[in-house]
Amino acid sequence: MLPRAAIFDLDGTLIDSAASHAASWRVLAAELGLTLPADWFLHTFGRANRDIIPEMLGGAVPDAEIQRLSDRKEALYRELAAETLQPFPGALELLAALQREGWGLAIGSSTPRANLAFALPLLGLDQYIQTTVGMEDVSRHKPEPDTFLACAADLEVAPERCLVFEDAPAGILAAVRGGMHGIAVTTHHPAERFGEATAIRDGLWSISAADCAGWLGD
């Protein structure tokens, strides 16, 4: 059998971090004298900070200032999440099942690498994941496919043999653009937003290793 891989988005797919991320954006905005719209978090969730911050500030922002504000936002997030972060139901069980079946396992995320280093050992994800690609590792972010293609290259698995698990429409689009199979979980967006997905599920708890093999035609 040809090698196969499962690539997971982190926030909103593997881990339940939405409340901490939303709160950290609100705190950052307040420090800047801004008030964010009620739908701001869902509007921007899954995108890279370098794209979100100019939108938040309403125009072009120097790279150094984007980096400073991004670092501040993520430090706030880690502080808020340290006591509350949890994997979603079924996440560890699915990773363990795929590991037993010999799948390559990766995380492809728009989050900074510091957040990956924070979350993986805290939640026990590091015992399953073979490679990670974060915000700093690619120049183009979702919905471009670069994050997931980098994961596939690290795992030495052809894109068409990769499943990508995502909670954001931009992530599913990135998977499709990369020639991969996008598996959507409706954590934050309704099923009708994922028209290009190979499959749509309520959460990782409802997915088995046999399901994953079937989506690849194995």
C-alpha cells in the first residue's frame, strides 16, 4: 500500500481553543483603544495574524508592528489558555488509531510555532504528531495550499494520499488547491460552507481509521 497521511489543523479541529483566542483578540484590541465587531472572531478564525492585524487596524501596517502585535496577541492567548485548553472529543483516539495503522501524522496550522510548542506537550499530542508546519514556515497561508504541501513533503507522502482535517472553509479550500482530500468538521461553521470537502462530520469523535482509509479508496 502506498504511504498515506492525515494532516490536522490545530485550533478548532484538534483543540478547543476558540474562547481563549477570541478573548486574546479582545484584550489586544482594548489595549489599542479598539472595539471589535461581535462576529470578528468567526470572520478571522483560521487566518494568519499578518493578514488579520491590518484588517483590524483598517489599513497597511509596517511589518515590525505586525510582528509586535502578533507576538502580544499570542502571548495573551497562551496565558489565557494555560488552564483551560482541551483536545476535542475523539481527537486523541483518532490520532492513536491512525498511528496504529501506520499513517503519517502532521499538524498544518496558521498559528505561530510558539503556540504549537505550547499546546502539543500540554495535551499529549506530541506522542502522535511526526511533523508540524506553523505560521512562520510558509510565506502564503490558507486558503493557499503551502502549509499542507509542506506537511506532505516532510512526511514524504504524495498530496493525493493525504487527508486534511479542517474546521474552516479556507482550510478546506487550501486542501483542495493542494490536490488533497479535505475532511470538514463543523466546529465553527455550518456544513453548507464546505461544498468542496470530501466529507463533512460533526467532529473527530465520529471518524474512524476505517473511514479515513475509505476516503482514500484503500
